[in-house]
Amino acid sequence: MTSNTASSTPGETRFTNEIDIKYSKTTLLSASNFIWQTFGQTSLVDRKDVQLVSMVVDDMDGVAYASNNKIHVSVRYIASLGFGLDK
């Protein structure tokens, strides 16, 4: 699940045009697989049972933070990144 609380900001526009939700989901899945492999959590019983992780695109200071299975990403940080974000 993804929500956007920062519509019409330069960072949100950049997120939509250069990163997008599909890439964010793919990256989250890759990161999860990396963590499971690194910590030897190869079966479901080894992992924390989380049914849903949400990503919120926020107009906030900082880069990102996670709380209660929600990842908050700063559009201000996205807007400040150099040009040409590669997927």
C-alpha cells in the first residue's frame, strides 16, 4: 500500500516521474529477500509475520523513517538528489 501526502511538490513530481510505485515495490521486495538471506530466515516461521507494509511519500524534513510497518519517505530529500536517478 502506498499513499502520497505531498502531491504537487517538486519531490512528489520527481518520485512519480523517476522512481514510481512499481520500482519502490520491487526494491522493497529485493531488500526483504536480502535481509532474509543475510539473517538465515529462509522459511516463513523464521520471519516476523507482517501482513502489510505501507510506504508514505511525505513532505517532511530528513530522508526517511519507519514506524508501525510504515515507511515514510521525504519528498524534500528526493527533490534534493542529483539528476538522473537510475533504476
